[in-house]
Amino acid sequence: MLNYYKKHLNYNYSWDPLKKEATVGRSHPNPLLDSDDGYMVVSFINSYMHSRNYHALSTFQAIEECLKSRIPYYIRNPVLVSEWLDLYFHPEYIIGFL
């Protein structure tokens, strides 16, 4: 599985080492996705991309864009975020999407 990391992100995030231990290596330890927590964002995007068989860096960054500025603020449950992405995000339209 291809993984992307902090260096691939376009936005600024908090990087609390204590949250890293609770996030890295687990699907979604917190019932709510904190779009300001870098560890959680990277983990979620990598997991989502793997489950949808996406691989491109441009897709990773487009999903990041969605998490930061497109998904309604009240959608933070990882399952609901994934469902929103399934409905509204399509990597073949990335050029016009961003």
C-alpha cells in the first residue's frame, strides 16, 4: 500500500505527539475526524485511498482539500466523511475540482 506523509500535505496542521500514538496504525480511533490534526488527516486519507484503490499524489491532495474546505463542518464521523467523498469526490475530475 502506498502511503503519503506530512510532507505531502498542502495545509498546516497541529502535530501533537500524544495524538500520533492514538492515531497511527489504527483505522479511526476517534469517532470524529479532526481536520486540524495532521496525524488524523494523513491516516484517514491513506486509509480512504487504500479502500478505494486510489494511488496518485494529486488524489491525496484533492481529498485533503475536501477535508479542509469542502465537506460541511458538521460531517466529522469518518464513515460519513467517506460517504460524502464517495458521493462528491471523483479523482477523474480533479483538474476541475480544485
